[in-house]
Amino acid sequence: MASIPSLAVSGAATAVPAVVPLKPPPTSAAFDKGTSYQRSSAQALENGRVEHESPPRPLDAQEAMGMLRDGQTVQSAMYVPLLHRCVEAGGLGAARALHGHMVKTGTAADMFVATSLVNVYMRCASSRDARRLFDGMPDKNVVTWTALITGHTLNSEPALALEVFVEMLELGRYPSHYTLGGMLSACSAARRIDLGQQVHGYSIKYGADTITSMGNSLCRLYCKSGDLESGLRAFKGTPDRNVITWTTMISSCAEDENYLDLGLSLFLDMLEGGVMPNEFTLTSVMSLCGARLDISLGKQVQAFCYKVGCEANLPVKNSTMYLYLRKGETDEAMRLFEEMDSSSIITWNAMISGYAQIMDSAKDDLHARSRGFQALKLFRDLVRSELKPDLFTFSSILSVCSAMMALEQGEQIHANTIKTGCLSDVVVNSALVNMYNKCGSIECATKAFVEMPTRTPVTWTSMISGYSQHGRSQDAIQLFEDMVLSGARPNEITFVSLLSACSYAGLVEEAERYFDMMRNEYHIEPLVDHYGCMVDMFVRLGRLDDAFSFIKRTGFEPNEAIWSSLVAGCRSHGNMELAFYAADRLLELKPKVIETYVLLLNMYISTGRWRDVARVRKLAKHEDVGVLRDRSWIAIRDKVYFFRADDMTHPQATELYQLLENLLEKAKAVGYEPYQNAPELLFDSKEGDDDKPAAAAGSLIKHHSERLAVALGLLETPPGATVRVTKNITMCRDCHSSIKYFSLLANREIVVRDSKRLHKFKDGRCSCGDFGALLL
């Protein structure tokens, strides 16, 4: 028998050298498809029990324990069903009691019963008891070794399973294909694809790889490690594929967007081959439809589920419901949800996370926020139900709060995570830090971050990004240094946040040092976002020539966002020659964002370049970028208020406009100078109908939506309370400037999160350093 070369067990104290066992007898080397645990168990039973003409009568638990207490003679085989009941009830204490009685009567020496007890201890999550019993057994067969190996894997101890397998080989014992299947599961759990490949080679040498269960294990090993090509080869090398074989490959294809079509093709082959799919297969196929966003195919699969009687299966209904949500068919998804006789936490999570995901793909901001409100309502109903939210629920709903800037709801969810004990989870903690950052509460984010028991690179990055967005550049830099000292490895997103912090503070030397560190020490190739941070920094400082020199020196191709930043910066610093050059490069890209056209129109109109105005209008019409709609939201006492530009629909509209006029007059007295926006700043429908054409060119807007939302916040919140507003597009210069003065005059902190960044106004200053308002 060939050895498994260089077999080193992960997690062991030392590497275990390759083992060359003796050549097995013919009966051990042959991997017959008929080999089974049942046959081995039957043989062990015959060797270890007292011979009787008929098998013993099965006893219920009470009757059996009564016999044991009375000291009656009990056949060894009678312990086995009792031990199985211990597994069903999770009764470790009962298993130990039976073990004690077995020792007392001498039955513990029976290899078959002892093997059953090893298996019970493992399934009751007591690996230590199982190993102690195993080590004390005078005789062990392949079933005993296999029970120990699979048990360690079951208890999330794959490294110990690998050690046991090596120990088995060292003693000259020979594995069955069940043992090898358990080893492949251990290799998969331990992420030791190299050892799995050696076991694969071992199984090929003795013909075990053609056994269906081995083929299934090999498919799982390779697919879980991300090597779908090897998984597919193992799949094709399995002659007798069963439903598990097919489902393993189909479900793996559903997890990799590059293999979605292959997964559907395999499903068709499965049906043509006469293999009937089960609920797990259909769940995976529905997931494939969801990943492809193919609602038509999904409905066909749904009809097939009705045909084979799986439509009521909960996982199938969950995946079907999730597909409808992904496609935005929320009414149909809600209908399926409400029709369910029973639901699991997975069902609720599918609904909540589905609404959270379609917020990003909603056709406009109103629809996005309505999806967010629905997710919050579902979470409230879940909390009131018999089920309890889990880690996935909290991470999903916190992402909704982040997107909606729903701080009050986020704080309530924070309290719920503490109550349920979920706050210790690093994913939930990271979502909590991100929520506080996005809602403009950097102090709460810092507290949540400091109290985290463990941190991942994602958490560190989220906190660094939060400091950067709130204008606390030195804190962001210090936190990055702490991250490096802790041993956590920064990724490309970490460096984007770090360079952004340097850009906000104009720290050129630090930014250049970290840019070089990213490439030279961490071998991270700069992305366009990294280049964008460097360009923004030079533009903020008015070093426009340096910005263009950096682009030329590094040789990267700026995208729409970077050219827009250059246009805005050059215009702000009065270098119109460079501004027009950057605008020409920007137009060559045929921008897809409506705000880019607004920026260019404002610049060309203010300089009287009417031919360029016509050129921009023509390109905007050709690219069909739509119209720019100005929308803002503010939440006050669990109620959300929505505003358009020059909105008169609010019951307190008169008071709002009067307050704004008073504030603007006072602001002018202390230095505020209104910035006259161009007529084309906003293409918005004042009538409030989003389907109507834009307002006529030349119509001027007096108050944009965020100013009205801020005014309502100043009127309706207690003195000193922070006013938090969400806006769907970038703030214009005039609103940005005026709200700075409002924060000073009202002695309030005002947070406005627009489509580009977070603005935290306090004492007449903004966290963005005034650069954030240059794009309009």
C-alpha cells in the first residue's frame, strides 16, 4: 500500500511523518459497493453477544432502566437502542449512567457496544469521554476508528480527526470507504485541501473513488474549497450518482456566479437521467434562479415543486419567496410569507434581508425607503412573535438602519442585541459600528468599537472610515497604526478610508507614505479609489498642477468621479483652463450620472459657453440619464417626514418658510453670502408627480429639500438635540453654506448625509472641510 506523502496534521504539536502501513489482507483492500456499517455491525454483534435463538425484544427507556436497577441480566445488544435514545434526547448524563452500568456488568468490553457508546459520546458533544473510552478499549475495529474520526468532525474538531486517522495508519489499521469519507469531511472542515487530495489519491489506488458515497464526499471537499473544476471531475467520475451527488454539485454552482448556467444545465441532466430531485435540490435550483434574477425560470421551478409535492416544504418556500423579493415583486413575496402555516427564523431572515437588498436596486429613493420601512416592520413583528432574532437578523436589520439613517430604531436594536446575547458576535458588532457611523453618531460608534471583544479587518476598516467621514483624520490615522500593531492586516478598502482621511486633512506626506506602504509592504495594487483620494487631496489644497502631474505620473485612467472632482476643484480655485480640459475628458466618458451633467451645465452657463451648454444637453438626452429629483427625509419621534424642493405640502409649511427666512437674514448679518445656482441645477417636478416631465428650464428653486427638513428638525426637536437629515443627491453650495450658519445660529449639531458623503455641521463648520459641496 502506498503511503500518503508528507501527511502533516493542522493543529498538531508536530508534523506527523508519512506512514507506510503493512500491505492489507485481500479482504481489507477490496472496497466493495456493498460494504456497509450494517454488515460490520452485524459481524461485531455476532462476535460480542451471547448467542440466542431469537433477537432480544426492544425495551422502552423506563422498562430498561428498571431492569438495570433490579440487577437483572441484560444482553449487551439491549444497550444499543438505549444509547440511541440518549442521542435523540441529548442526554449525556444518561449515557454516562449506562456506561457505568456497562462497566459494572462487564459489558463495556463488548467491542460492538463500546463502539456504539463512543458514537453516543461524540453525538452528545463529549469528545473527551469518547476518547477516554476509545483509549481503554482492548479491541477496536474500523467502525470504532471511523466513529471517532467522524465524531471529531461533527464537534468542529477536524484537526483531531486528522490526528486520529494518522494514528490509525501508524498502527497498521486500514480504513474503509466510510473512514475515507469521514476524513474528506474533516479535510473540508479544516480547509486542508492538500490532505484531501492525498486521501483522494489513496481512494483511487484501491478503487474507492467510484463508490457513490465517496464521490459525494469528494464533490463536497472540492466545491467547498472553491475548486469547482475538480469537484466536477469527481462528479463525472462517480458512475452511480444519487440525488445527493447531483444536489451537491447544483448547490455548489449556486454559490459561484461563474457556474450558474452549469448548475441549471446539471438540473436538466438530472431530470433527464430519471433522478427525482428532493427539497434540497429544488431549494438550490431556486437559489440559482435568484442569483440569475430569472423570475420566469423561477416560476417554472415553482410549478415543478407543486407537481412533485414539494411546494409546502419550508426551505423551498423560503427560496421562492426570496427570488420574488430579489426581483422586486414584494407583493407576491409577502403573499407567500403570509400564507405560510409555519415559519422559521430563516423565513423571517429571508424577508428582512430581501427587503434590505432591494433597497439598493429600487427605481428611486421613495421606493427604497418604503422597502426599508417594511423591513423594520417585519423585524418588529418578529420580536413580538414566538421566534427570536438571530445573528443574521441583527446584521441585516442594522444595515437597513444604516441605509435609512434610522438612529432611534438602530439604538433599539442595539438594546435588543444586548438582551439576546448577540452583541458578542463580531459580525453584529461590526454592523452596529457601521450603523452608528452612517447615522452620524461617531461617539456611539467609538464606544461600540472599544467594547468589542474581538475585531476583524472589516471592523477596523469601518471605524477608520467613520473617523474619516466625520473629519477626525488624526483619529483615523492613529487607529490604523493601532490596527497594524494588533497584527490585523489592512486590505484595499482600509487604505481607501485611510487615504480619504489624509485627503480631508491635507496631509500630503502621510498620504504619499501610506500609498507607498500599500504597494510595497502589503503588495496591494492601487485601485481607482486610491488614486481618487490622492487627486482629491491635491485639489482640496489648490495644487491643481500636482493633481494632473500625479495622474500623468501614475498612468491610471481617471473615472467619471475623479474627472468630476477635478472639474469642481478647478472651478472653485478659478483655474478655468484646467476646468475646461477636465470637462472635455469627462464628456469623452459619456457620463451616466445625472449630477455630472448638472455640474457641467452650471459651469458652462456661468461662463457663457452656450455651445458647450447645448453639447451637454444633447449628450444628456442621448444617454437618457433621466431627471434630477431633490428629495430629503427626517425622522422625528418614530415618524418620517418627506420633502421635495420648495415643498408646500407639510401642514407647518408657513412656519418652516418663516423660520428659514429669519435664519437666512441672521446668517447674512454674520457673513453668509447666497450662492446663485444656475437654472438647470435641478430638473425637478414641483407638482410632486415623479412621472411628470421636469420643470421648465429657467424656473429657480428657492429652498432645496434639505433646508426644509432641517427647518422642521429645528422646530420639532428639543433644544440642543441633533438634527439628522438624509438627502438623495449631493448638497449644493448654497445649502451647504447656509446650513453651516444655521448650526451656529441655532447652537445645534446638524447632520446631513447626501449621496456622496456625510456632512456634520457644528459651530459654523462642516466635517467635510467644505470640499463636499463643490460638485454642484
